[in-house]
Amino acid sequence: MNISEVILASGYLIEIISIPVLKIVESDINYYLSMNKLNDKVNLLDRPFGMPFSDEVLSVSKFNSLIKDVLKSLGVFRIKGEVTEFNITRNQGVNITLSDGKANLRIGGYAPNVKGIDLIEKDMDVVVIGVADLYVPYGSFSLSALAIEPIGEGSLAIAYQKLKEKLEEEGLFALEHKQELPRFITRVALLTGEDSAAYSDFIKILKENNTCVEILYYPVLVQGKQSVKNISDALIEARNTNVDLIVLTRGGGSLEDLKSFNDEELARLIFSSPKPIIAGVGHEKDESIADFVADIRASTPSQAAYYIVEQNNKFVDFLVEQGDEIDEFMKELLRERQRSMESVVVPLEEGIQRLFLNLRNNLKSLERILSSYNISNTLARGFSILTKQDRRILSVKDVNVDDEVNALLTDGALDAKINKISERIKYGKTKGSKN
């Protein structure tokens, strides 16, 4: 709501036009009256616009100084408009004209003290944060800027590119400044939106891969007026804890949504962190200043989690490899010991081998001798064994004509009857016979 208030300060009429919701308190008015040694208090609230006058006459400089003080007491304003004129003097003075098409406002200040001034150019849509001011020597009204923020996709894109080029030129993106991840990660500080998809995706990947990583969760605002301060405070707290790594992440969005992660102060805070930082801001197509300054840039919250999984798996593989190398070393050591004993062991082994060889040859000779006495071998050569009533017949005298005998051959037995008996004198010749 816009109102016009007429303030009596030190007995003089001060008119302030179009001040949003400005409340005049009687105690404040009486304070100014008492400061000018006016004995009679005037209750301004009893009269329309409160219009008592003083006989004292002020100089222009005093009047302007008084107006300046009153303007500054109004507090901090956020003013939106288009930059129609932009200039910074050699003495770093700020000269900007801000317009909304209906009115113009001069923006002043000292450039090194105005946050974001180096990202601004003519024709940008911006929000200027500052206090109302009056330049006493000329009585000229302005807004003394504390910070300037681009708004709208076009202005944000230009500001983003300018900040990116500035920080890259300073070396904040350089590889030599990137910290390596710890060889094995056990505790992680996670900075992301409360109950966000980014949080769910990150935790899901860690659980699916059984990383057993402890998470220190810092729910932060990821967009809005207080988000940069909220993220910065959480980051300062996290890097002072006993964590191995900090992860800063959020889901995707427009330049307006992601502008908290394109803040210069936050970028420098990330760069100065003694703990490694993984930044995963937005989806794969998105990028932010925080991504480029961080030690590891992840395209998504899920990929940020995968970096941790891969790092820990790599360390486990390293341990397995080291175990294999130790095992091979021990085997080689045993082989060396074995080789050093060969000069003693080999001759002994050769003597034992010769002894066993001789023994084996003797056993083979014995085997051949025993084989010659084997009945089966004898039968196989065409001989037979005769028996009579289960008694072996060794002579022709053991049988008579018409005796029944049994003949054992190599593949069976025969029953036979003695028809004739002849005594052998020489092989092939007989002597007499029994009929």
C-alpha cells in the first residue's frame, strides 16, 4: 500500500511521497522535537498530516542532512527495474539509472562494496538492494546500492557467463586446484533439499551398492532469497566436522531456479574448502558455477553417489590385488629356498632313484622266474594235468587200463578212460605196454 506521510522533524515539515507502508510513531516525532529543544510537545496524531511549525530556520545543508538521516532510517529496500544507464567512474563510483517504464531511479554507491556489480550491464532486468539516500551538497535523491541481482532468463544468462569467465580467469576451475577423493570413504556430509528427489536418488544408489557409508544430512534451501546464506552456513559447518567428503546437490531447473548455485561468494567458499566437494546440480544438461569450482563435477545426484561407490570399489580391488601380490611373493620366496637346497637334496634324490631302479629291475627278474612256475602259463603252452579221483597222476604206474581220469587244460577239463599204457624210455620211444 502506498501512502503520503508528512513528518514533522525538529519542527519542520518533511514530505515523503510514495513510501510503502511507512508508520509514523508519536514517540519518534517527540524524539526529534526534544533534540531541537522545543519545549512544547505537539501531538501530531491529533491533526491531519501533523503540521506544527517552528520559528527556527534551517540552512539548506542542515535540511538536506536531516532528510538524509530520515531516508536512511527507512531501512533496506529491494527495487526491481531495467538498467537503462550504467557507468562506473574512475573512482569506482556507481551511476546507474533504473526504470520501470513509468519512473526512473538513480542508483549510487561504491562499486567494490556492491555485491554483483561486475555482472551487470545495460538493458538487464535486475533487483537492486539498497537504502534510500540523499546527496547533501546537491540535494539529489538516490538508492545507495548494497547488492544487485539479475532477474529473468536473459539477464541471468549474461551474468552467469560473465561470472564464469571471471572465475575461470582467476584459476578457480583449474585442475591443479582440485582435491582428490579419499581412497576409502566412510563419512559423507550431504547438502541438499529436505525431502527432495535429489536426496532420495543419492541415498538409493548408496544402499543398492552396500557402501556402508555414514551420511551426515544437512537439509538446505536450494532456491529463494535465503538459500545462498543457508547453503553457505551448512557448508561451513560441514567442512568443520569429521567427514571424508562433502556432497552438494539438487535437482534440475531453470537459471532462475539454479541461481543460488551461481553465486560468487558460494563459489569462493567451495573453492576454499579443506574437504573435497562433489557438486551435482541439476540434470545432465544443466551446469552451474558450483559444478565448475567443486573438486568433482557430477551430472546428477545419482552420479554423485556413483563416484563414492566407484571410489570404494577401487580401494577394495586394490586390497585384493595387494593380497595376490603378497601371495606370489611368498611363493617365490619358497621357490628360492628350494633352489638353495638343491645342491644337497638333488644328489641324495638321484642316489635314492638309482636304488629304487635296481630294486625294480630285480623285482622284474624275480617276477619272470615266478611266472615260469605258474600252472596257467604251463597249461597255456599245451600241457595238461591229469588226476584220478582228485589225486594228481605223476607216473604211468599210478593208473591202470580202463581207469577213468580227468585232464585239466588251459581253457577247461576233460574226462577220459585209459585204453593203453606205455612206459617211456626216451622221448618219442616206448618200452612195452599194458593192454
